[in-house]
Amino acid sequence: MGIWDVTYYSLFLTLGLSFIAVTEGMGNRIATGYGVLLVLTLGLLFVIEEWLVTLFGLPETGVIRFSYLYGMIYAGYGYWLAYIASGGKAGPSWTRPALFTVLGACAAALISLTLPLDQVPVLLFNILLVGMIISNGTAAMTWKTSEGKVNPSAGIALGTAGMLSLILLGATLLGGWDPTATQWIFRGSFAIVALLTILTVSYALFDMRRSHADALRERLMAVELQASQASELLRLERAYSEAQSEIIERTRRLSDVSHDLRQPIASIRAELDASALPDEPRERLRRLADHLYDLSDGYVGGSAGHGLPSKDEGNALSEDISLTAFFATLRHLFESDAEQAGIDLRMVSSARAVFAPATPLMRVVSNLATNAISHSGAERILVGAKRRGGAIAIVVADNGRGLSEAELEAAFRRGEKSADSEGSGLGLPIVRSLTKEFGFGLENELLKGGGLLFAITVPAAREQ
């Protein structure tokens, strides 16, 4: 065995084993199977060239029988690999019967080895080997690229396999083996088929990886699109929620303002009743006042369960408010109602001034006074002011039936009221909302012997 022989076998054995290692690492069993087939083909070539006789001195007849046995095992493995590479059970329906047929023929060829060598059907062995080579070339033609085209290397591999098959048949029909030219034709043909097989399988693996990468890229783009759509949906939901909150807030403000308008309107009606105006204009004004009262009462009844503090009122500017004028306004608003209810309403005025937004402060104290007159059952109500350091507390106290701590806490919840109450359940919730929004201090106390005291603390005017 010369240096060229050693180099040839070593080169292709190394190439085949390397291909097996790479494809096994990639997890592609069909590609690994073709690497094994290449190594087995190299082994068959080694046996056919009778190196077992030359190198190891084995009997020639025994080596010939062994070469037939090896060839049929090799052919059976090749047919099975072609079946798997064509799709196996998922492939064309005729491939499974064809596999069993050729495997049966290989088994029959193996049985014939029990006959004398001169009676062994050598042509059958070569036909089965040729058929195996062609079947694998045909299987390669079924491999499609990601664009749906035939693997371009498969056609070349099939043509070369056909050429090698013709050489095998020709050598058989011509009476055997030429130790010079035919040997190198076989070696050259094997080299071409081996390289084309590796090229074909490698191309298929590369195309498969590229297809997987494209599919992954498309999936990532779909996920990004879904994320973008979800983000847009979330933005729209947030915008809808903000719009809904704005509607609720404006509804609450309308409800609160309507509630607070009822007391001035009631005072206007009382003043009209006591006025000396002629009957016709007085009645016309009275109907107008009644209409305004009904409108405000309708808004209160329809909106009692909604809302947050008003943003518009949150922009109210603080100013110096004379308590003398403040209490005079309160007296004008509530004196008539208290008198009609048989309540002794006392206003303890003060020469001091406070620094606060006027409208919210008037709304807070008016609500407390209205509650005391309408719902406390009191005989006496005191509204006054007293100094507390740098602040002034405006006090509303009554000697009515009072509330327990639990009842008082419930009264601060919007829309809640006792079963016998004719109110809207908004008065004390409005007081708490406004005092919190404008930074007024709010204290309440259950008085001994009955009654409630509320104190609203606001800053004293700066010149004091």
C-alpha cells in the first residue's frame, strides 16, 4: 500500500468522520446518517480493492464472501437512509413497499452466499448497490429550499451517482476488475460523490437554518406588532379613563354647586314672602325662585353618588375676608330659615379677617349651618370665630340630638344618610372635600348632653 493509497483513505476517512461530528453536534440525524454512509462507502472500496488480502494475508475466497456480505449490509442501510431522507412515513406512499422489496432482495442475496462462489449472482449484488446509490440521489431531489426549489447540488449528485453505477455495471459485465484504470475511476467517482453528498447535505442544512432564522424573525416582528397594538390599546384605554374621570368630576361639581345654591334660593324665597312688593311681580319672582330651586334639586338628586374635587375651584385665589361681612352674609342667608324652624341662631361676629378663598369657605360654613338647621333637631345653634395662634377657627355648634362616632363617619361618606332624612347626603362630604382641597383645618366634636361642634381653621389675614 503506497503513500498515495494511505493519503487517499486517510483524507476521506477524516473528512467523513469530521462531517459526522459536525452534523451530530447540530442535531440533524439524517445528515449524520449520510456521513456514516460515506465512511461505509470508503470501507466498501477498501474491501473491494482487496487490501484485506494484501495487508493482512487473509484468504481470497473468504475476503470475497466478506465483501459480498459487507456490500449487502451497506446497501440495506443505504436504502433505509434514502427512505428516511424522502420523508419516511410522511413521504410518498410507494416508498415504504419499495423499501421492503429491496431489503428482501438484499436478504436473498445474502442467502445466496451459502452457494459456491462461482454460483453467487454477482450481477444481483451490483444491481442492488447501483439501486441504493440512485435511490439516495433521488431522495436528495425531494429536498426543497425555503423558496420551494430543488436543492441545486442534488441534481449533480444524482448524475454522478448514475455515472458511478454505470461503471459498476460495466466492470461486472466486462468480467471484473482492472487493477489500474478502473481502480482510479472508482476512487475518483467516490471522491466526487462524497464531496457532492457533503455539499448537498450542507446546503440543505444551511437553507434549513436560514429558514428557521427567517421564521424566527417573522415571529419577532409579529410579537413586536402585537406589543405595539397592545401599547396603543392601553393608551386609548387610559385616555378613555381620563375622559370618564373628567366627566365624573364635572358632574360632581355640578352636583355640589347645585346643592349649595339651594340655601341662597330658599333665602330669596323667604325674603320675597316678607317683602312689600306688589303681588304680581312678587309672584313672578317667586315662580322664578321655585324653578331655580327645582333645577338645583334635580341636579343634586341625579348626581349624589359621583365625583372628585373640582379642578376649577382648586385654582381659586385666597384673599383677605372680613369676618364681620362674612357673618353678616351668613345671618342674611340663614336667619329666616332658623326662625321658621324655631331655632335660636346666634352669630358671634369678629373684627378680625381671614386669608382664604372666599367662595369655598362660604360653601363649607353654609353646608354646616344648613345641616344644623335642617337635620340636627337643635334648639340653639352658635356660629362664631376664635383665634388659634396664627389662625382663626370658625365654629358651628348645636345642641341637637348629635350622632355617634360611627354615624358621623358614615355621614361623611357621599350619598349616605339616615332613613328619615330628607337631605341628599352631600353636605358633610362636600365639607370634607373642600377643606381637604383648600387646606382648611376640619375638626368635629360630639358634645356632652348631645349636639355637634365643627371647627373650620383658616389662616388669619396677614396684617393681623
